Amino acid sequence: MHNLNLLSRKLLFCGTCICFAGLLLFAPSPARAQQPDSVSADTIVVRKHDPHKAVIFSALLPGLGQVYNKKYWKVPIIYGAGGAFAYFAGFYQLKYKKFRVALFNSKAGDEVLIDGYLYPYENLQRGMDYYRRYRDLDVIGLAAIYLLNIIDAMIDANFFYYDVSDDLTMKIQPVMIQSPGITTALGFQVNFGF
């Protein structure tokens, strides 16, 4: 019953965060609401893609900054990796608790049954340390996914208008090079076009 209550609180928190982020993303800005219906050609304002906004969105809800940057394909990767780390962190936490309870409820020389396997008392501390270590590593991995999500949204927002055209050219031409003296030499000139 306690786990169900905790799960419902977590889901309520996540739902509240999603609603808040959606309101921030889709709410009309005051500048848009005050614009008249007829706009002259000299008052057109070009809205620039804001990296700060992408960072805030990704910090509020992982993946929202990628949606803002129109990189929709990254959202399943973020949630897949985050979900895997969260699942294994929960799994290792459950195993850690079982070994900890077994260690504190038994005495030296006992054998303890955990999940269908018999463990001698001497191995309980080792099992507890093992599962705690991997739980901590998964929590660190989850935090790394969260930070990488924010960094990725910031980098994508900064390069939102970056031109990735196919107009990369290199021309090699023969030239006559004039020396400071009387002689001339034949050479090659290399031009790069971006």
C-alpha cells in the first residue's frame, strides 16, 4: 500500500510538471497579444530561437527542449535511456533492501532464503554492498542522462540557424607566382568556398 501511495504521488508530480511546461510552451506571450491586426512592413519582428528557453524547458521536463528545437527523434532516446536507468535503480534498491533486512534479522551461521536462493550469513553483507553499489551507479547514470539532455538542448538551440548546405567547394588552379626579383614561377592556388 505504501508503494502504491508513493507511486501515485510521483505520477501526480510528473503530471503537474508536464501541465506547467505545456502552459509555458503554448501560452501566448504578452507581446503577441498586444500586436494590432495590421502590421506594416517596417514593424515585422523576427523571433529568434532562444537557447535559454530550450535549457529551461529541458530542465523542467526532459525532452521538452528537444521538442522546442524540433529534434523530435531524440525524445524517445532520452526517455528510453532514462527509463532503463530508473528501472534498474529500482530493481537494485529492492534487492538491497532484501539483503539488508535479511542481514539485520539473522545471526552468524544462518542461511537465509532470498528470492528462492539460499545465502549464507557471510555473503549477506557482500550482497548488500553489491546491490547498493549498482543502485548508486544507476542513479548517477540517471542524473547524467538528465544533464546530457539539458546540454543537448542548449547546443541544438545555439546551432538552430547554422547553415549546413552542400556548397563546400575546393578549387585547384595553376597560377604564375611573381617573385620579388625578376623570375616568375609556376605554382598551384587552392581556394576553399564555404
